[in-house]
Amino acid sequence: MPSRQAPLVFPDSREGGRKLEDRGANARRSRCWVLLLLLVLLADPALALKMKKQAVRELEASSIYIVQADHLAKPSVFPTLKHWYVSMVDSTDSPRGAVDTRRLVYTYDTVMRGFAVELTSDEARRMSCAPGVLAMYQDRRVYPLTTRSPGFLGLDPRFGAWRDTDLGDGVIIGIIDTGIWPESPSFNGKGLGPVRSSWRGKCVDADDFNSSLCNKKLVGAKSFIKGASGVPSPRDDDGHGTLMASTAAGSESEVGGPDVLFARGTARGVAPKARIAVYKVPTDGATAVDIVAAFDEAVKDGVDIMSISLGYEASPFYADSLAVAAFVAERKGVFVVLAGGNSEPTDSTVINVAPWMTTVGASTIDRLFPAILNLGDGSILTGESLYPVKANHTAAVPLALVTCEDEEMTPEKVSGKIVVCFHGAVDDSQSYMDSATNPTASFSFACETVVGENRAPTVMMFSSRGPNPVVPELLKPDIVAPGVNILAASFHRDQPRRSAYMMESGTSMSCPHVAGVAALIKKKHPGWTPAMIRSALVTTAGVLDNNDRPILDVAVFLGRGVTAATPFAAGAGHVRPQLAMDPGLVYDADARDYIDFLCALNYTPEQLRLFAPDLATCTGAVLPGGPAGLNYPSFVVVFNNGNVVRTLTRRVTKVSEEAEVYTVTVVAPDHVKVTITPPTLEFKDRMDTRSYSAEFTTEAGGHIKAGYAPDDRSADSGQMPEQHALHAESKRQEVLQLDNEIDYNEAIIEEWEQAIQDIQEQIGEVHEIFKDLATLVHSQGVVIEEIDTNLENSAAATKEAKTEVAKASKTQKSNSSLFWRLGLRYPIFSISKLFCEIQY
């Protein structure tokens, strides 16, 4: 009976399992190596055989593979899984002999069972046939994809999500990235309580990283760099990881000083009291074997949230080791959020697209750093710049018009010039350059930070778009979040002039924003599943900007200009943390739901076993609606093969406390009719579940466009015009938005009430002063009456003294002394001083 071969997965194969080609021997053979090999052969035949095998591996092209194994298939003769793994790698080792573990790069035991090993193509082919091997993944390179953004998201220490969740205190966010710079003020543990006792992570010492640098904020730091070159230390030598960690959960710190000209203020992460655990992967291009190892360790340590701003081109889920690892992590209760990619606004470029992943696109915030380009003809173009020197009309220099390709940016073309390049769109500068013989321009830099004057959010041009390249029926990205000019903590190795904070853009920056919001939700609702958290984020996302107009898509590439964002650009919309704390209803899903989803994609039992060995069979009933029937918080309907009607079912769970009745309101794009049955759902108790169906019908002759509503929010999806995505928001969210505004107003009222109370206390103090004054005045009235009596007595005495002229002088002196002893002058002075104190 022929042996079964496990699927071999290659990064450049979207279908997976393409046949391995023999790459032959390396022609560049060293003479010194041949001589050494001959000497060894003559000296020790047994050692010579081993060295010969090693030589063959050196001479043949090799790659690192992730080998996923069925741990239940381990023969009993092997005491541990590691012994078994080594026997697969080197069949000459005896099961009971000494184990040589040096060829194993990693072993995995949490998000998957198996190991990573360097193999030649022939060895990989033989390994795939070994008993117990489920799959093999050839290693892949993985690329890296604030003072204002939390405020733009509606987060305020005085009310709402931050106050309700104590800033996410105690939730642990795992960051898989390029490490961390622990000395940054963003990672101080001041004011934080002890780390929970169930936490199993730790900080690992390295040459340039002392574990004592960790604290109650930074609770874990480890390094995974075996798959590529890099420094074996958790310390960040690139800056990317430090940016991610501080954006998600940075502590409060002040950004200012004479060298800081932009975005001054208080910097803090989205969940300022959440804890951070960092799992470093190589700076010069992480690999899948490192990421899976970091994933494995993070889940084992006990993180609550995983933030991964890395990725590679989308591929079938069974061929994607990161997708397999994320599936197991979600099943263990870890919420996984990933960046959606920076591939520009081209259809179906979004990455990290599995339904158990939360995929984030990039949007702008309402902050600008304006700068002016002064053209030679007097025209003015306003843009943005972080150039840190103020200038009003720099010296005019020539303009150079080139394409935006790197090979065009040669010193001969651009040196000493202002470079202008276009991605399909045209502005006044090109018109001027076309008409002028020697076009010139100058800059004006005000070094200003302007907040609240621009429309925001808008979907940024670099943010990767849908439709989902693997499963078109699943909406990706899920949401968008701030990812343009985000200020976050930086590293400064050998760069003393570099600020402790820097600006960065990309879906990399958007990802930790959502990780921080997820941490706040986890703090408020610790019993929620990852799917419930994702549902809360998606169903409360907003599709309008700060001007109550549709979110724009700045798709200037491809010559489309600025258009309204579709769900393929913005997903369900822009994240809104306050509303996500109380979504009312959530769409939950578990491992069985995801397996049914994979069954709808016609996955085989062998492929299903990669994700859940205990659920590796499809149930008899087919998922209604196919992959689109997954209980996901958004709908994507594909009309093909003449289909005019599609019906999908969803199951919702009530997470609010009180009994509620929901009546659906549908806003559908043009040429599609949507019918919800039943139109009303009634819930009595918390965690009650109800189901409804949504029927989508195409109208005859209509050209379906992707969009949220039948107005100018819609725009062509490009390559796939027949796809339609719908995201409907309940009227209840409008009520929740009003609740948020009421919370804000109540916070203001509380401040005024406190101020009034302070004033009333001050008035009370003044009343007490006047009361004392009245008592004093009354007492002085008694004194004055005594003075009058004394004066009368003195007058009588004076009259009697007239007969005694010789004694007159002595009598006057006695009366004068009596006058001053009565204290008339002292009370008058005290009263005047008292009035001065009251007035002050």
C-alpha cells in the first residue's frame, strides 16, 4: 500500500502542495572543503559517513520547514515527543540512543504540535511521507506592515470606556514584533498593582537586556530569532516593536521639550494600565518559524490579547502556519488582531484574512502638520511635513518630475531639487511644471500642530483592500483604526539626538490601537470569547466621519481620486471604543463553527486535522449559505452562476442586562433588496440567543456596487463588480452614541457641581467672617457706650476741677491716658484689616 504524503506548502504557491523540484547540487564547491572531507574519510569511516551526509546538505539548497505532527501517533518506544521528532530528522539515531537535538530549530507544543528544522528538498520530500506528519510548511519571510489618537477615538480619563475599565488594568497584551526599548517612559510601572498570579511569562536576560528592566508594566520579554539572523535579545534594535507596544498599552507620559515641535502633550496607549509581554522576532525580516514559536510561547504564558503587525501574502488557510496558530490561540481564549497590509488600494491585496483573525486597515485622525509648497508662478499647495525647522519661503530650487519608483530616484535626477512624483492623479504642480520652462518652488514650514480642522477618519491610500483573496464571502478588513502619523515611543540605540517619541504610519500602527480597545473590552467583560469581542468591535464601528459625512477613501493611486470608502476598504467602519463596550447583541462563534466554515470550503479531513484534531470531520448538514453562512458580524454576498437570491442565517446573543426588543432597520445599496425575517427580536435574559435570516435579492438590470447605502458612499469594487458587501447598524447604536454624549455631559456637570460646591464653601467661610465681624462690631458698640459714660464723667470731673486751676494739667493727662487705655484705636485698625482680607 503506497505511503501517504503530507502536503508540502510553499510561500509562492497560493494553492499549496505544489511538487518539489530538485534544485541540484551547489556548483560552488570549496577546494579546502573537499580536501578536509578526504582526510576525514581516510581517518574514520563511521565519522566520514556522517560528514558526507552533512556535506550533501551543505551543497544542496536547503530551507527551514515547519513540520506539524500528530502527537497522538508517537510510537511508545520514544519517551518524549522531542525524541520522536529527532528520529524523524535523522533516521540513523536509535530510538533508545543519545538524542542529537541540534538540528531542531524549534519545537512547538501549544498552538500546534511539531517542530522546525532545516531540510534539503529531498529530505523534505522524505519527511512528508513519515508516519505522523500532518503537514509541512516551507518557511516564509514576514514583513512589518500617541498624544492624539486615543482622544480621537473618544477615550477620556473622566468618563466612558477608560473610567469604566480602569484603563484596562491587569489585561496582558502580547506583542510579536522587533522587541522593546524598556527604558522608555511609556513602559514605567508607576501606580500599577501586582501582576495576576496565573501569569506564566517572564523576562529573559541577554547581553544588552537585563531582566530587572521589567516591571509591573513590562511583564514579559523573550526573543525568537533562530529562523533568521538577529541579535539574541528582546531589546528593540529597529524601533517597530517599541512603537507597537506603546501604542497598545503605553503608560501616561509627557511629550515636550525644546526639541519637540510637533504633537506635544500627554502620550498614552489605548489601554494605559494593560500589561505588555514582548516576543521579539528578527528585525531584518521575521520568518514564519520564529513567529509560530513566539505565538506558541505567548499562548503558553497566558496572554489575553495578541497584536501582530506582521504578515505575508494571503494563502489558503491550511497552507498558512500563522492561520493555524491563530486558530488554536483563539480556541484557547486569546483574541488575535493583525495588520491588514500596506499594498496600496489594489483589489484583493488584504492579508491575514481568516475569520478567527481580526484584520485592521489604516485610517487618518483629525490632526495635521501643515506645510506649504510655493510654486514659481505664485500658486500655493498645502500639504503636511514633519520637517523640524521653521522657515518662511526657503530658497527656490528646481522641481524634478519623476515616477515614484525607486529606480527613478537617482542622484543625477533628484540631487538639489524638490522631487514631484504622481500615482495617477494630477494637481496644480504638474500643470505648472508642464507650462514652465524652468519650474521652481520653495517651502514654508510653520512647525505647527493643527487639530480638529480636517475631515477624519479617511481610509489611507496604502491600506490594503478587499475583497478577501482567499474567501470572497468573508469581509476583510474587519475595521479601520488610526494608522497615519501616530506618535509613539521609540528606541534610540547610538542615536543620542533622536527623540524618545517618533511618528509612524501603516496598518502596523492601526493594529495595536484595536488590540488596546480589545483589552478594554476584555477588562469589562472577562468572560467574553474572542469572537464576541470581534463582534462588538465590528457591529459598533462607524461609517461617518467627524463631519457626519461618509468616510472617504484616499485612493489617489490608480487615478481614482478621493472616493467614498466601501466595505472593501474600511470593513465595517472606524473603531469606536465607547460603543464597543456595550454592543447589545454579539455574533459568537466557536471551533465547531469555524470547522463547519472550512468544510464549506471543501477542506479534507487531513486539512481539518491541522486546526482541530478532535473536530476533523464535517457534520452531515452543509453550512447553509456556504462560507458566507458562518456566524460572522458582517455579510458578504456573491451573486454568480445566475443566482438572484441568496439567504443567510445569523445567530445573535444578548449581552446587556435588561430585557430588550430589537427592530431591524436595513439600509441596502442600490439594486439589492434585503428582507430580514423575523423583523423583530425579543430578549428577556442576558445571554439569550435568537436567530434571523437575511434574504438578498438582485434587481433585474441593476449593476451591483459595493457599499453601505444607496447614495454616494458606493463605489466600484474594480475587478469583482458583482460582489456586494453589506454592513447594517442597529438604531440602538444611535442611542448608545447619545448615551456616550450624555456621559460626557454628566462628567462636565459633575465638574460644575464640584466647582459650585467649592464656591459655596468659600461663601460659607465669608459668612463666618462677617458673623465674627458683626460680633466684633457689637462688642465695640458696648465699648463706645462705656466711652460715652466715661466722657460724661470726665466732663463732670472737669467742671468740678475748674475751681482747682492748679490741678487742671494733671487731670487732662489722666483723661488722655484713660482714652488710649480704652482701646478705641485698636478696634478700628482691626476692622480695616478684616475688610482687606475679605476683598482679597
